[in-house]
Amino acid sequence: MTDNINSAYGWAKERYAILGVDTDKALDELNSIPVSINCWQGDDVAGFEGLTEGVSDGGILSTGSYPGRAANGDELRQDIDMALKLIPGAHKLNLHAMYAETDGAKVDRDELQLCHFSRWIEYAKSRGIGLDFNPTFFSHEKSKSGFTLASEDKEIRRFWIEHGKRSREIAAGMGEELKRVCVNNIWIPDGSKDMTLNRYKHRMILKDSLDEIFAQKIDSEYLVDAVECKLFGIGSESYVTGSHEFYLSYVMGKDISLCLDMGHFHPTESIADKISSVLTFKNDLLLHVSRPVRWDSDHVVSFNDDLQAVALEVKRAGAMHRTYFAVDFFDGSINRISAWVIGVRNTIKALLFALLEPAALISEAERSQDLGTRLALFEEAKTLPFAAVWDKYCLDKKVPIGADWIEETKAYETNVLRKRDR
Ligand SMILES: [Mn+2]
């Protein structure tokens, strides 16, 4: 098997070299791009607050009831370990505030501190991975009205502003501990199921709330602030306060990054078309790699045209190292480790696919107005022996080749997941 992979790679290397692509270099670069893995795929976005009575209303809309959902930090870390064994490269783990571990004490979200994430920090250190963070503005008594930072209720707003401030401090603390950038991404669910008279009013309130959260200067080279828009949600079909236009306008001229989630736009709208525009005005970009399917924005990532287009746009803009890639999906209807492995491996595959584009030749054709050759090269690139390069990467990174990982998740399901009583 190893011999076959190496000889297939040797042949692929030649094929790519004919079109001016250095596959060794592409693999080196791929190895330097981390993907932030969402912890919330492992427990259907439930979080741990249910362990502490009276805080959570039990998670957002993940569908499916596949057995073996992780129910606490130890189980979730055990499952993430399994997924990491099957994913090539060194990555990051993306946490939500609702994954705080408070040892049974009731610590509400406006009281959270870095110490409530010490086990996650220890875990990240021991595995040599980075951490990213997200305040959790949903699944809470105080989010039930449908409004948090954009609420007209001063008390509600105060609570969520405090949560936002503490999340930035926690993220900065994680970054300092790990000596690695920690991206703190704000997404809020605020919006309305039906028509709203006061769209402007809520947006003005949201702007003020964000201003308050970001007013605190945090002296850390490791904190990156980001804000994430959405077009609609379940229960907010008619109006979402934090729209694309709102956040795109908000971040301009500020040291705050924009997050584009692949599932947060109209079904025919691709974020690939937006990347070069945003990067013209912003130094960096956070991408939430996901897959929308009709009403859902969070299916497991597929290696499809949409995903390849996103990776290609980032690479063509020369922005692979100023883009933060984070996966954002949750599916409770299949083995949750498989979901992670499929989604993250596909994201890495798309990055590799983009790095292997014969860009120099295409660019040369474009410069000389040889547009037939440009189109021909775009099309030829699709059938180059990509799989041989991907297999070589998996071999070098000592993770299973091709579909071999499936058996490992099945064994883990039998030995671990099915023994959990849920
Ligand atoms: Mn997202």
C-alpha cells in the first residue's frame, strides 16, 4: 500500500509539474494552515450547562438522535481525540462559552472567567492544538424573547454585553496561555419570525451594544475579534438584526474581523463571490465552512463545488495565511465522529485542491488575453491526479488513507459510544 501511494504520488508530481505546480510545496503549505474544529458537533450543540440546573434550555436545532452523544467535558475530549487521530495536520479547537466546566457551581454567562475553561486549555496544550472561542448568545433564559444584544430591555442587554466582554477576556487569556491567536467570534440570534416595524431601532441598539463590548482595549497580540452575520434563522425568518450589510458596515475602519458563514446567505448566493471584496478592505477574514441545505445552514461539509470555490478564492487572493478557517456544522443523525472527520477532511481537501491550481499558467494566459487557454487550464485542473497527492498527505501525516478511517470510527462506536446510556 505504502509503495503504491508513493509511486502514484511520483506520477502525480510529474503531471502537476508539467502545469507548473510543485506538489511538495503545496503539501508543505497545506501543513501550515490550521482548521478550527467545532466542539459542538460532538454533543448536538447542547453544552454543559444542563449539568448545572437552571441555566440552559438545552441547545439549539441539531436534528437526529444517533446514540452516544458526549454529555460532559471528558467524553467530548475523548471523542475529539478520536477524530483528531483520523484528520491529517495540526489544527485548532473551537469552543463555545456553554462548554465551560464549573464543577457543579452555577456560574451564569455574565460571570464566566478563564478558570472555567482550564481543562480545555490543558487539553489544548497537551495535544499541541490552538483554541478559538465564541460567546453563546442562545440556549438561555435571557435569549427567549428572540433578542439579546439588540433587545430593548436594558437588563437583558446588560447581561449579554457583560457576557460579550467576558468572552473577549477569556479568548485573550486562552491566546496568552497557548501563545497562539484565539479568534473570538460573536454571533447572535436576534431577529423576528414575522414582519417588524423597528428594524432600524434594533440595529441602532445592536451597534451600541457592540460598541460597549469592544470599548475595552485588550492588550493581547493573540486576540482576534470577529462578528458573524446571518440571513435568517428558525424563528427569525422575516428579520435578522445582525445581517451581512450590518456587520460589513460595522467592521469597516475597526480592528474587528468579518466572519462569513457559507450557510448564512440566500441559497443561490455564494460567499466565494464575496471574499475578494472583503479582503480588499479588511486585512483578514474568518470563514465558517458549512453546507446549507434548504432551511438548514449547518450540514456536514461536502467536498463540492461551493467548498472548492471558497478555497480557490482565498488562495487566488493570496490570503491563505490571513484567513481563519473554522468548520461550523452539526448533525446528530450520524456517528458524530464520522461527521467531524468527513467535514474537516473535506475542508483540508479543498485547501489542497486550491493550492494545486496551476495558477501561474492560468495567469499567464489571462495576461496575454489567451482566454481559450485560460478556460482549458481551468477545466484540465479538475481532472489532475489530486487524489494521489491527498493520499500522500494522509500517509505522511500518519492518518488512515482513503476510506480506511471508517472502520476505526465503527470500532469506536462499538467500544465507546454505544456503551454510553443515551
Ligand atoms: Mn457559523
